[in-house]
Amino acid sequence: MTDKNIEVFQNLHLKGGATASSVRASILAQVQKPWHHDLERERDIRDHAIHDEDAIVLVRDSFDDVDESGLVLWQDGDGYKVSNIVPRNVGELGINKYNAILRDFAARIAEPASRTGGFEVELSSPYQSLDDWIEAEPAAALRRFSRLANKSTGAAHPMDRDRWYTFLIATHDASKRLDTDQLVRWLVEVEQWSNDKAHELAIDYEFALGLLEQYDRSRS
């Protein structure tokens, strides 16, 4: 049985250029309506930076039902990465609109700039699965727990609890871990758990991993 994929915020990196300054110049050379360079906001961000990394701030005019938004590119070595997209007039964009702005930036500015600037544009997938987030053993343990558990009682039944503990121990031993938001989304959107039970399990998950880590420290 294959899990359905979950829509996630995409990431965009500009890498492989000669220098960060050359990447910056190539990006700014492509800026035209409906995009604008927000130099005032950019200076404010750079003034408050802890280190000497550069930032580029661009604004995308509103389109369809997507609010006018500011996109921040933060220096990452010799390239840049999109660190945030912030709407000007609403509280938050949500995943779909955030990704729409990011893809518009990639198509209108980043990709044309990469052809003249000699750098690569890496845009992550808008959809991911459990296997993108964690290793095979904890993924298999979580699926086993979820698909055999009584979804009205969570991990209360002894057999369900044993399978839940198996997942927790496998996660503790693994190098990649779900964050609590990913766990809740997978339980609710893929496995059809209720929001309440998913959040109860997420709280237990966070507590249990913290306890296991403290136990390891106490034994070292």
C-alpha cells in the first residue's frame, strides 16, 4: 500500500555560481514587473543580520487571489536560498499560495538569471511522503502501528502501545526524525486519524523522544 503524498512548502536554492555577488547581480538584472526590488526592506534586514551574509528582498504584485508578498533570498555560501515569503496584507499565505509565488519567481527571474549567471536553480517538490522524511525502519514501524491501531483509543491498548513503542525506539535510533507537525499531518491527511488523537500522539512522541535522549545522557 502506497501512501498518498502530502503538499509541503517548497524550497529554492541558487547554487554553483562563481560568487554570491555574481548571483545577486544576475538576479537583480532580471527584476521587472510584476516583481520589484525592495531596497529599503533589504537594507533593514541586512542591518539586523548577525553575520555578514547578504540578503535580497523582492516584492511580487498581487495576482489571482494571491496577496502582494515579499520574498527574501538569504546568502548561502556562494549562492542564495529563499528563506521566507511574507504577504503584505494578510496573516499568512498557506502552502499553495506560498508555492505559487515561489514557482513564479523561479520561472520569471531565477531560471532566466541562471542561464546568464552560470548557477543552478534547485526547486524541491511540492509533494512529499513519509519516506522522504524518515528512514525505512521507523517508517515501517509507524505504518504498522497506524494501520493496526484502534484510532479511537490511540496507543492505549497494550498491543497498540507495544507497536507505538517500537516506532519510538526506531525513531530514537535513527538519524532522521519527523517533527511533530509532520507526524500530525501524516496521521490526519494520510491515515485519517482525528485531529485530537493525532495531536495526543504528537505530544507523547515529543515527550518520549526527549525522555529517551535524557536517559542516554544520564548513562554516558
